[in-house]
Amino acid sequence: MRVAHIITRMIIGGAQENTLLNCLDLVRDYGDDVVLITGPSLGPEGDLLSQGRAGGLEVRMVDSLRRNIHPRDGIASREIRQELRRFNPHVVHTHSAKGGLLGRYVAWGERVPAIVHSVHGAPFHPYQSFVAREFFKLCERWAASRCHRMICVADAMTDLMVEAGVAPRDKFVTIYSGMDVDPFVHAIDHRDETRRRLGIAEDEIIIGKIARLFHLKGHDDLVEAAKQVIAENPKVRFLLVGDGILRESLDAKIASAGLSDHFIFTGLVPPADVPALVGAMDALVHTSYREGLARALPQSLIAGRPIVSYDVDGAREVTINDETGYLVPPQDIDELAKALVKIASDSDLRQRMGGEGQRRFTGQFRHQTMTKRIRALYEEIQR
């Protein structure tokens, strides 16, 4: 097949990792002709393609494609159309809100035989104004009428989209976001070395969080909960993996709480370094207010590390209460602190939960499993 993937930007993030692995699998395992159409990776989140991981994948840059609504959106549509006419794909597979909106519009007009959109996270959410939320719902309904099927990375995302009237349920299929699981299975191999490099003592309990330092990621909630956790167990430290616009304000908040010695910032790290960092952790905390299914959750479990997560979107599909971790209500600081204290104080509990997570989810989240199901969907649409 000739398959064109369209995504707004290839920053270091879960949707981008998913997309790149899918493209590479299609080329390597199925012999498909694949092109990745993307805009520039602007911002502090880094550029996934600059790390040389794209191999021989053909990448076409559309300089006018931007994440937010932009005066050059019309130009971006024309440039995407030019790329599709040059490539003449059997399949167009879009990702992200803007890439999905423009990509589906252009592909539908070009009568591409199979048009698929992946929902990594809904562009509308309760933390927007009513006007913005309803506007994005209208956009998604319009775009959904211009594709054949939609892939959600969690059942919860399908429920959300159906309840918002984006499309009927039979238009959706859940395919979990794939990853290279082997480095996480072996994450513990680098534990001692990584902890020494980060200045972590042998008896310290490390609770990690992997997320951009950005709005709605819940870092402020974690700092508030940390006050209670550290008061109960001074051996606990928090490892924050990622960077973003809130770095300075978080530093200031942590310092004002007198907790600077209990927080470690890694800054932006390449994806290849993440497994070793997860291996250095004893548990993972996820306090985002919204996210389809954060890759950090299955990554932590595959590495044998239990999780404490806000009960949002797809988190409950891997965070099984008292089996692989604990779910707590979003923004409930006291419950978050209680769960973290409990998991930090019991090494046997951590081992049991982490082992159960590794057993359940390692095979399910292999990127080859994801690509096999996605390619079968392409074939189904074209029959």
C-alpha cells in the first residue's frame, strides 16, 4: 500500500512516538510505501525526528502547518493537497487535532480510498470555556464525516467522542498505542547506575512523573500532595521527567514549600533514555487532568513499576485498583497523598502490583501488535 500519515508536529510525545513506530513498521514488516507529512516541531518539547530515529522514512515538511488556529491554515491545506497528489496514497491516516482536521478535509476532497483518524486525546475538555469546547466539538463532527474510520487509543476516548456526538460508535475502534516494550522490560538492568548518576541514595523511594511541564498536567497538585507524603515518609523523592513552560514556576513553588531536596528535574530527555529513568523509579504518579491514555502508564507497568493515577480518560484501563496501582479522583490532593504514602511504604506491595502490570500489558502494548491491527483496518476499509 501507499500510506500517508499526517500529523501537526513531531515533538517528543506519545502521539508522535505512536505515529513514527507505525510508519516504520509498515515499511519494514509489510513493504508499504509510506510518507510522513508534518509541520515544524516548534516549542520546548523537542523534535523527535532530529534524533535520527526516522531511518529511511520519507518525511515531507509543511512549514505552514501549525498546532493552533492560524492565518496560514489555508496555505497548509494547499501544501498538504500538493503532497497527496504527488504521492497518490491508498490510505491517509491523520493524527492530532489540526493535522486531523486539515488532513481529512483534503484527503476527502481527493477521494482517497481509505481515510483513518487516530484520536490520541480529544481537543475539547471541561477546562475550556463553553464556547471553545462547543466550537471544537463542531470541528470534530465535521471532520469525522470526512473519514471512514476513527481509532481511539482507549475505550474511554470512544465513549467521550460518542457522548459528544462526534460520530456513531460503529465508526470507532480501540487500538492501544504501541511502543518498543523490550527496553522497559529490561529497565531494571540500569537501575543502580541511573540512581547513582541522579544522586539517589539506596534507601530512598523514588516516585516518578513523566510529562511535559505544561498546563493541565497536574504538577501543582503533585507538589501539594508531596508536602503530606514527605511529612509521613522523608525518604520519598520525586523524579520529574520532561520540560516545558512551567519549569520556573514549579521550581519556585517547590522551593517555597521547602521541598527542593525532594525533587529532581531531568529536563527534556530523548525517548531512548526514558526506560532507564523508569527503572530508577519505585512507582509512577500520573496527575494529568486529561489524556487519552498516557504512554507513561503502560511503560511503567511493563517495567514492573506500579502507578498512582488520577481517574481520567483511559487511565482505568491499565490502572486496576489494588492490582496494578491506585486510581484517585482528579484534583483530590488528600486521596492522592494517601495513595502515594501507601505505595511508598510497602515494597512487597510495589513488587506485587508491578509484576501484575508487567504480566498483563507487555504483549498488549507492543508496537507490532498495534500496527498489525491498524493495517488490517486499512485493508477492511478498501474491500
